[in-house]
Amino acid sequence: MAKNWTVEQLHPEDSKVSFVNLVHELIENMRERDRLDLVDTNEDIAWELIASLRLSEELYVYRDDEGNALCVVGKTLKDDSCVGRAIWMVGTNFLYDGYIKTILFKEAKKLIDRWVKEHGLLYNCVHEDNVKSIRYMTWLGAKWLPEMTKRNGKKFHNFYIAGGEA
């Protein structure tokens, strides 16, 4: 039986939106691999989360029927130095309570397909040890660049998803 969930779109430009509670909730329940990726990006994961939330032009919080955050998905603001948009996601351990198939494989695919149609190019990077995310992003359509990015001395694989209007 499919589990119930809700999705809320947050608007980072709204000065009334406070991300403190959401960041605290994410840190408390974050999947270990996401925690490791954030630590390797910036040792202050609260700061990294707040920056990601605030710098997103589109931002969604998926919650289970008890109100627990399952994941947060974002697309960054336009950066004039490059085309397309960076995408990101942070998941919690609640995703493993029967939501993986619906949220990550159905909803995320719809969202990625819409974004790549709107912007033509999506991109980001994945920690070199995060095999599950590399496999998942490949399933979503990611192509991997041969060059790696270094952040805090750690290596990340760069990916892009290309598309656009048919």
C-alpha cells in the first residue's frame, strides 16, 4: 500500500520564511551519506543547508503523513557565469519508511524532467564515495564529466543533465 505524503513549496525570497527549524529537523534526521557529503563540502553543515535553502529559486519539502521531513529538493537561482541551474537534495532517514520508490523514483523524475525542459541544463557534483547517489543520478539522466571537483580536499564527480524544449 502506498504511503501518504505531502509536498510544500517554500519561497526563499519571502522574508517571513525561517529555515532554522527546517535545518534543525534535517540535521537531526539526515541520512548518513548526505551528512558525510555536506561535511566534506563545508564542515559547518547548518551553514551549508541555510545557504542552499536561501539560494534556491525553487524549493520543496516532502513530508510523511505525520509531518516528518522526508527530503528537501532545490534548484538554485540563475548564475550569470553559467547556463542552467544547480540542483540538490537532502534526505532524512524517514525516506526509508516506504517512501523511496514514490518520492525518489516518481516525484523526483517528474521534477527533474520539468526543470531540464525549462532550463536546458541541470548540474552539480556528488562525492566520489557516494555510489548510491551516482547510480541514482545516472538513472535520472546524469552524464559524468571526466574532471573532478575538490572541496575541502575531498573529490566530487561533476554531472550534468541536458535537455530542453523538444
